[in-house]
Amino acid sequence: MASKETLECMAELYQGEILGEMFFEALLGVEDNPLARRVLLALIQAEAETKVRLRPAMERLGVPIATAPGTRASVEAALARYKGAAWSEIAAGSLAAVRDHYGPRYKEIARIAQADGDPVAIEAANHMLAHEMSLEEMLGLHIAGDPDPTRPVDALLRYPMPTLMPVAAT
Ligand SMILES: [Fe+2]
């Protein structure tokens, strides 16, 4: 059986996906640039699919799948921080958040789950790590100017968004 610490880590992973989906969904509503929108769609789809993928594991572990009140508050705080910001600033901030916070934290959670030994938690944590690394790779490619940066994220999805249509020459 998973320890209390592992269960708290699982709840953190799960709520993080809810937060990400709501955050990027709100940004999609105010972003016009086609490539930025395609990156946001990949982010939304990745967070949504990962959330759904985690649900059976949460149920097996006894972790609630409802959105926690604190998650909604965190989304509002994150959106307030980026209010009026240019997409380039949001993309850079998102990459920094993944690289400096979520990535290292999820590595730590994978280590905690592994040491604890519950196979359901280990599988969930390892998948989350792969998911997070794909986000880091996509955002890095996007910021470096890659015209098709969503490949690493799309590759992990069961239902990837349509490929960006080439802009017609004028
Ligand atoms: Fe995520």
C-alpha cells in the first residue's frame, strides 16, 4: 500500500494536470497567433489526456479526482500574473516553470514512489515524468523558432490536435 507521502504526491500530480488544462484553456481564449494556438492546443490536450489517464490510478489509490479548491485559486493567480503579457513571455515563463519547478519536482515524486514500491503510483509518476519532459522539449523547440514544435507532445497523445495548416502565400 502506498504511503501517505506518496498519496499526497499523486494528488499533487493529478491536480497539476487540472491546473494546466484550465490555465492553457483560458490563454487559448485570448491568443490569435496560429502557431501559439497550436502550442496551446497541444498543451491543453496533453494536460487533459494525462488527467484522464491518471484517474484510474487515483481511484485505485483512493486519491480524490475532484478539482481541489486550491487548484482553482492557483489557476486564477497564474492567469493574473500573465494578464496582458505577450505570448513570447508566457511561453518563456511556461518553459521556466517546467524546467525549474515541475520537471525537478516530478523527478523527486518518481523517486519517492519508486522507493515506496506501490506499482500503481510508480507507473503514474513515471508517465507524468515523460509527459513533463515532452512539454519541456516542445516549449524549447517553440522558443528556438521551430515551425513544427508540438511533435514531442503529440507523440505521447492518443488524440493529438490536427497539424497546423501551412499559411497560404500572399
Ligand atoms: Fe502536465
